[in-house]
Amino acid sequence: MSTKPPNNAPSKLVLDGVPPKRNLLVRLLKFVAWAGLTGATAAAVAGLGLYYHFSSGLPDIPQVDQYWPPIVTEVYTDDAVLAGEFYHHRRKVVPYEHIPKRLVQAFIASEDSSFFDHMGVDVLGTARAASKTIAKKLGLGGSMQGGSTLTQQTAKAVLISAEGYASATAKNLTRKIREAILARRLEEALTKEEILYLYLNNVFLGHHSYGVQSAAENYYRKDVRDLTLGEMTLIAGLPQAPSRYSPFLRPEAARKRRSYVLRRMHTEGMITEAERAEADAEPVKVYPVEDVFHEFAPYFTEQVRRNMVDRYTNKALLNDGLKIFATMDSERQRAAQESVLEGLLAIDKRQGFRGPVQQLATDAERKTFLDKATKAMGGEKLQENKLYLGLVTAVAADGSGADVRVGPHKGLLPLLGMRWARKVNPEGYYPGLMLTSVKKVLTVGDVLVVRHVVKKDLTDDNVQFDRKMDKEVPEGVPLFRLEQDPELQSALVSIDPHRQYLTAMVGGYDFDANEFNRAFQACRQPGSSFKPLVYSAALEKLKWTGATIIVDSPIVEHDPESGVSWKPDNYSDAFLGDVLLRTALVNSMNIPAVKTFGAVGVHEMADWSTRLGLTTPMNMDFSAALGSSCVYPYDLAGVYATFNRYGRKKPTYFVRKVEDRFGRTLEDHTAYDDAWAPLQDRVAAGYARLFESGEQVMSPETGFILTSLLRGVVQEGTGGPAQKLGKPAAGKTGTTNDSFDTWFAGFTRDLVTVTWVGYDKNEHPLGRYETGGRASLPIWLNYMKPALAARPQSEFWPPEWMRDNLRLLRIDKKTGKIASSGSKDAVNIWFKKGTQPEDVAPEKGSVGATEFLMGAP
């Protein structure tokens, strides 16, 4: 009989159909083992799946030697003064070795005392935070929790950089898990010191400060290596809540947080009790964050920013840590801004007083105003030459002055300090309409802008006042001078023509009030400052000379298209008959300029203006001869720089050099003789400049002759006040009809400067007597004096290589011929070889025909 079981029988022998008995304990243990194995496997599989789910898309671990986070782009002047910063995050990366050991210890003590012992994640803290976060989500109470090690905080910074702030800081469990996974990866890939390097250069410390170097500069204006223990611990206490512990907004909270960090350091054995006590006793003293952009040269720096954005993109400017060296000279820039400010204040006063800032009609309003002013001053004493808002509390019956309160301080505004404050009258002559009584313009309750001054500074103009008025001002009383915020605007553009540097530029009175850059964006009529372009065309294209005779007589121009007739006049309303071209330019005569323009031709003049460097279209009519076509001050300065270079047009740079974050040069326009630039830049860029010769838009001889004519404008004509510079200068004034715009474009051998004054909106003209020589030239002069103070300027004399092609002759002013030996009405004029006159003017009283070379009909 076979003993093999059938196919459907149990695999073990069954006795009498009854299964063998098993020990209950053994069976239970086997079940538990099976269940545990199965559960562990399932848990492992689930955990692995969750790990891959949460870690999907995590950024790569940064390589420390390739850690290039967004950092600050800095703009420096040519002489290495910081002029501006641009950034999304104000971060400055410094090497780990650069960071003081005590500062590192302060962060570890306050943020993560077991940093050197854990593996990157605070398991208990993270679990606690997760449970409370889940409870919050389920509505079971609790709050959103943190629970991060320094490594986890570093991981968060990496996530922010890769995924953006919103995603990387979301209050949810997914973000915390991803952060923990990345933290573990950081610990596996980097040393503790490398993690600290990343953390200390990334951590947000309030007020735009990212990283410890930025915080040291923002709060203490120091390098991080120079911080005291008290300063280090205050900074180390900020990461948990930068706003809550802000030393600016909550100094007491910042002090308490600092004390906590010091106690932690002492507990951890990092500092002694004496060091803790000494640092804890330090006052919380921080400095306002410096806004170098607005405080130094905002118009210039903003123009640099625009240029960099156009060429490198805004993203590169804000993130890539460029180092930009502008062509700006810091001392000249300061002089330019001071000159524009002082000039506008003076010109605006000559326009008249526009009234008080405010009128407080009731005693309650005045009391409220004074209470607020007193509180704002906080016990501050009056400072000489500082501007204040003052309240008129009484006006003298005889009109000799007004009592003024500035906060708690009482003072006197005497008539001598406000003689300029006549009512606005563009037709009036300023010195002839001086105020004779303060009662005409002031009443009790007026709020005024006043300047605290000493007696000798009560008047800031050039009008001489009688001694009696001066003696009436009492001694021992705080004195004020009336001021007002100018409505006028101005622009100044200054170019070093040989280095091709924009060395200084001002675009208006107040950048914070109006960012419109008039130097680059205001298209204004140049008036007579356009005339040198007209005469340069005649010299070059028509072969005219400074001795060419032009008839100064009335003309009427008819426009066949519009049917409009135009009759130009000279400023003096007089006509002189036959005049030399030189005489016409020196005295800024209108009729000869229009006739010269006509001789050149409208279309030819339009092309010539563009060739010289103007980027705006010229009006296609004869009025353009007198500057009716608008130009940008920057363009006009470029044209005069071309005159200065004897007709060679070259670009003007306002950025000298750009470097990336690694110090590699992206562009370089350094001049070979720039004393501020490193030698290697001067050699390399100077060599490159040899191949940038520019465009010779007129012959060098024409350029020199035009320059000599403009020299005559300063020596004998409308630019006469420029002689106060004490250095050889050439230039041209410009004044439009009704004095809506005034200009002076002038230069020495080494510096070309153009100034403009006018209103943004021509609601009314400047005063009737405000011309380019009276309004704009003083601003030019007050800038050029300090700009060239230590720099001698040579006379305008032709260079050696040009002299064989030129002739200098004494010319009779009436005939344009060579002056006779006894002539007293003659002038020296330069000519191109072959264009000089050959005839000699007859002696006075002699009989004979006189030839005249006629200009435009």
C-alpha cells in the first residue's frame, strides 16, 4: 500500500485526521515576528516613498567655493567714494576666517548650542513643531512652530534662493520635512565650519541686512572684524525676530535680547563673568542706515543705474554684485551740487516772495504748531545756518521786523533779512523793488522757512544796504533770515573733454522731490548758446572767417507754407550796420546769426547740428538760428566738448569701469592719465583709446578758430563775468525770448561745463533782466572755481602741429581788412592759411574806396 499522500492532502502526516498540537506561546511569537516583519517592510517602503516624494526637486548642495548668492552692486566715484548701492538683498559675503570667533560663538550660544554635536536636525524640536503645526491645522489649538538648528536655517536659505521666499517659508509640514532632508544632506556634504560660513552670510538680521558683514555696516558702520562683544551679541540676538528686537525701533527689547545672548555665552563657558558684565553695560547705540544713493549724488548715480540696466539687465544689477566705477569726481560733484543749490536760492529770491508756507488763523492752531515743533526739537539749541519752520508771532508797527518762534526759541526776522521779499513781478527790476516794510508781506500766524544767522549774514545778495538799517538790528537776539523753497530748476553738466569723463552732473534742485533729470531728459531751447553751431558751419562750409562782414539790419522772413512772417530783433533793439562775424558772436547779435544761418541753409544746418552731436531735431525755419529748437543740456555740453577738442567728436563716458563679483573686467574706459585709476587699468585702457580716435567733424583749424572766437565772448562780450574765474575761459551765454530759459556753456582747456536755469513748466518767465550771464553764468562760475582750484589752465593757443596752417592778424573792426598801423579800433583774429585778408584798411582820414565783404543777404 502506497504511503504517498494524494495531491490534495496536507504536506505533513495527519494522525487520525487530527492536526498536531502546537505550543500557544510559540504560535504567538511567530505571529508577532511575521507581523513585525511585514509592518517594518511596509513602513520602510512607505518611508522610502515619502522620502522620495518630499525630496523631489530639492536644490543641489552648494559648493562652498562656488557659493555665489545675490549680493550688493556698488557704485563708486572715480576717486573711490561710495556713491550708491543696488540690491534685492543687502548682502556682503565675507570669508569664514574674516568673522570673529566670538561672533560665531554668540550665534551658536543663542541659536543652537549643540551645533557641533547634532547631525543637522533637532529631532525632538522638529517633532514638537510638527505636532503643534498639525494641531493648529486641525483646529485643536497650538501655534505654528519653528524648531530649527543652524543647519536647518541654512537649508531654508538655500531653499529661498532656489524656490523663492514664499515657498521656502510656507507654514506647513511639507516645507519642514523638505528643510530637514536638505539639512541632513548639508551635514553629509559639508563641514560644520562650511555650514557656518553659509549661514552667517545668509541670515536675515533686519533693516535690509543679510549676513553679518551687512549688519555690522548697517547698525554700527563698521567692518565685522571691528565689532565689540556687546555689538556682536546684539546682532546675534536678531535672527529669531529682527523686527521685535530691532535696536532702532525697540532698543529696550534689543538690550534684553542681548543680555540673554550674553548669559548663554557665559553659561556655555565662552566668556567670563567680567566680559559678560562689561558687554551688558554697553549702551544700545546704533546709527541710521546710510542711504548713500540719496545723500551723495542721486541724479548722477541714477543715470548710472539706468545705463547699467540697459546693458546688463536689472536682474544682474540687483543680484550679481557688480562693482561700478563712475567717472564722477566726488569733490567736483559736491561743488556742482552746492553751486546749483546756492544759485537757485539766489535767483528764486530775485523773482519775489510767493507767500508763507501756511497761515494759522487761530490761537489754537498756533499753539498746536508750536507744541509739535518744541517736541520735535527735543531741547535742541538753534544751529547757525540751519533751516527751520518759524511762526510769526508779532509784526513791528513800523515794519522793521517780525517776531518769530522756532519751537521754544524766540527770535527776530528783521527787514534786513527779507528785503528781497517783494511780490512776484517778472517785469520788475529786482534791486529797484526792494521791500521797505515787513508789514507788506507778513502777518501774525504766517509759517515761514527761516535760516538762523548771525548779523553779518542777514543779507545774502549783492545789494548794498544803508548803514542806518544795519544799526537798527538789535544785539543779543537770535536772528533769522527769510528763505523759500525754489520753484526754479537747474541742470549742470561738466565734462573732462580729454579723458572723455562726465566728471560732475546735477539734474535738478531736489531728487527726492522730483527724480526728473533735467541734464538728460529736459529738452529746452538753448537760445544764443546755439549760435556757435551756426558760425562753425559758416567757417567750415562757406569758408567764412572771423573778419567776414555781415550786415546788421532789419529783416523779415516769410514762411510760404504757413503764411507767417517773422521779424527778429537784437536784444538791444539797435542795428549796427556792417559788423565782423567775430563782433556779431562776441556781442550775441541776432540779425547776423539769422543771416549766417540763411547763408548756410536750413537743411545743411540740420545735418550739421546732428553731426556735431545734438540728438534732437532742429526746427526747419530761420528761428532755429536763435536757438528755438530744444536740446538736452548733456548734448549741448558734448558739442562744446567737441569745440574744445578742435572739432573732434568723441563719446562721453559716465561709467569708467565695470567689474563682476570676482573682479573680472566687463568694460573699461579708463583714461591713461587718470591719477585715481590703477596703473594696469591706465595702461590697458589707455592703449585701447589709441584706436578710438573719434570723428573729426570739422577741420582742426576751424575748431581752433571757433574756440578763439568764444574766448572773445568771455574777454569782451556777454560772457564777461567768467573772467572772475582767473583762468583762460571761452564760452557763450544763452537766453530765450522772455527769459524762459537761461544758459551758459563755457570751458577752459581741461573742463567743459554747461548750466541751465528755468522752470519745468513755463507758467511764467524769469525776471525780465534774468539772462544767461546773470542767472546761469554765476552757477557755472561758482562751480568752476573749486573744480579747477588746484589746476592751472593754459591760454588757448594753437598746438605746434597746427601753427603752420594758421595766421594771426590785426584786423580793423569796421572794414574786416588788415588794420593800419595807427588804427585803434582793431582786434586780433586767427585765420586759416590762405583765407586771411590781403588789403590794409586806409588810415583814418585818408581818401579812397573801401571794399566790403558781404555775408548773408
